[in-house]
Amino acid sequence: MTDTVVQKPAVCTHCGCVCDDLIATVHDQRVTQIKNACVLSEEWFLTQTATPQLRFEIEGQTVSQQQAIDKTAEILSSATAPLIHGLARSSTPGQRAAVELADRIGAIIDTSASTCHAPSILALQRVGESTCSLGEVRNRSDLVIFWGSNPLESHPRHLVRYSGEATGLFIPNGRADRTIVVVDTQETETSQAADLFLKIKPESDFEVLWALRAILSGQSLEQSSVGGIEIKQLNDLVSRMKQCQFGAVFFGLGLAHGPLGHHNVEALLQLVTDVNDHTRFIARRMRNYGDVAGADSVLCWQTGYPFSVSLSKGYPRYNPGEYSAFELLTRRDVDAAFLIGSDGLNKMPAAAIETLKTIPTIYLAPVDSDPPFVPTVRLSSGTYGIHDYGTAYRMDEVPIPLKPIFPETVPMDETLVQSIIDQLD
Ligand code: SF4
């Protein structure tokens, strides 16, 4: 125990903003204060310690770390159709080790993206996307549209750091130099802070986006409104988009989910492509889970595909749906599951949870994460950026280095997965 109080730079990986301007005050091996954290992350930071209570268990009984590793290797060695899922609460080193393990045992590997922006990824694979870094948005964007997303709730510092009040090279007055538009089916905290709110009817995004494309291409529409929005409002939005210096549209699951999710996103990306005939305009996803963007990137560079990849034949095959974790579990198509840094398990269908209760399941995650069932084997790790170095990808796919707040004394998922690989037959 020491009375020394030190301040350390910290990076938050709680949402896709990956804010890297936090300052942690550390006293007596604990974070006692955290500067610049938002309402989503402050409480979490204040629970972080140098010596978290790691849990290694088999069937709910405490065992040694080595026993948990041995049992995991035994399960994976005897599985004929293993699944590895998660990776959003990990970081590049752990994600890379997970892909190596999947390759070694011929597993299907899937990330939290398959329950999040999978429709968006399918759309951008079909029509491409115009993108930029959040730094460019901060420095250049004079028009920002949030479509189906409510960042003031989901990404609380997005507007302050990049897209709202943030000042930049060509936006010296911040919010005063920027017009913010929200398109959503309901009023939100962000719509209340916007200059313009277009409240559209549920599941009418596709029609509204195609109407905007038609107006942009010079067509005149006969109807008086589309999707609950008057044509004159759509005309106004199109002229704002054409006349801005640099426009950015950030879209969320409000656009990407639902029966037409990938068609909606495809329509938005095509609209943005069209607007680039007039001015610079970009589109970006609002990534929710911690490092789901990193999981996409690591899987892409290791297998060529971002999620839902089968390595069972010794080479990568990509098929969302067929190789998506929740669907596989619901169909009972796997005989062992290894959940590594899984986020969003609360969205898992009841049938998938039931499967997890009937097959050998290994759960590896930071100590503050609890599964909605008792796994066969449970292993805990430290958290990247708290207990070890790592890399997290921001929602714009910019890699942000993570440095530990505490000395590196806690095993990380990379080390544990490597130990499991070493134990395999
Ligand atoms: S906006 Fe996101 S990354 Fe930034 S401090 Fe809040 S939760 Fe963390």
C-alpha cells in the first residue's frame, strides 16, 4: 500500500469513439478519479484496480489457471465443430491469438459485428463507401447528419470531440460553423440538440433515401411527402447537402437493423456517392461495442473477411447467416463454443443460450463481465489499456495505442489463448 498519487493518461474503449484524452488518478493501486470520462465510462473506470479478482473455474468450481487452460484445450481438441465468438472486449493481440486458435482447430470464428453492423458491412461490400477519419470530420465538416443514431446517448463525447461543438482547422467556431441534422423515427436527445430534425415513419428509410437520390438527380416528385417528410423538406436537405463544404453522415442501428437493413445502408451509401459529384461527403457507421472495429480489421487481415468466417476446411469461407454465431447456436450446429471477450450476449436468442447450456462452453473475458449461464470453463483476463498494452480501433478504423494504467501483472487473453494453443495435441 502506498500514499503516492499519480496521474496517468488513459484511453477509453467503452464505445467506438475510443477517447484517448482521459487522465486517470491512481492511488493505492486503484483508479480514484478519471478526467474527461463520460457518463458511460466513468463508473467503470472507478472500479479498476491493479489486482482484479481473476476467476478460473470448471463447472462453477474454482481451479488453478493451468487447470482451466488444460480443460479448455481438452474440450477444443475433442470438438468436431467448434465456434469462437466475441472479440469486441479484446484488443489486437487477443484477436490475433483467437484467429490463430481458430485456424489451428478448424473453428468457425465470428465477432460481435454479426449482431451489430453486419447489414452495413454487407452493404459496403456491394457498393463501397466514401470515408474519412474523425479528425477530418472535426476539422472540415460543416454539415453533419445523424441517421438512425442517437450519439448523445450511445457515444456521449462524439459531438464534443468530432462532430458537434468540436472546433477544427476550417471550423474555428465549432458548433456555430456546423449544421446538425437528425433523421430518426423518434425524438431523441440528439434530435433536440440538432438544427433540423426529420422525423420519418418507421421502416421508411429506404423510400426517403431513394427520394433524396431522385431529387439530387434532378427529378421532381409528384407526391407531397415521402415517409412522413414533406417534399419541400427533402428538397431543403438535398440543397444543404449539395452546398456544404464537407458533409458527414453517421448512421446507426436505427438504419441498419430491421428487415431492409442492408438495403437501407446501401441506399445511404449510394446517396453519399451521388453527393460527391457536388461536394465532399462521407458516411461512417456508429460502432457500438468497444473494439468491434478492431475485431473486423484483425479478421480481415488474417482471413480476408470481417466476421462469420469458417476455417473448418483449412481455408477461410465467409457466409453471414450460415457462419454467424447466434444462428449456429440456435440451429445447434456447433459442439463446443469458446466465447472470448464477447459483448452483446444479452441480445442472444433464448434458443442459442439453451445450446450453450448443453455443449461444452468456455468463457474468457475481463473480470467485470458475467455470462448469462454457467460455462464449463471460465477464465478471466486483465483489460487492455488498464493492465497491458494493446491496440483498439476507433469507429473510423484508426488504430489507437493502449498503454496500461497499472504495471503489467495480470494475464491477458492473448497469453491465455497462446497457452491453450500450446496445450493442443
Ligand atoms: S464517448 Fe465512448 S470512448 Fe469516449 S469516454 Fe464515453 S464511452 Fe468512452
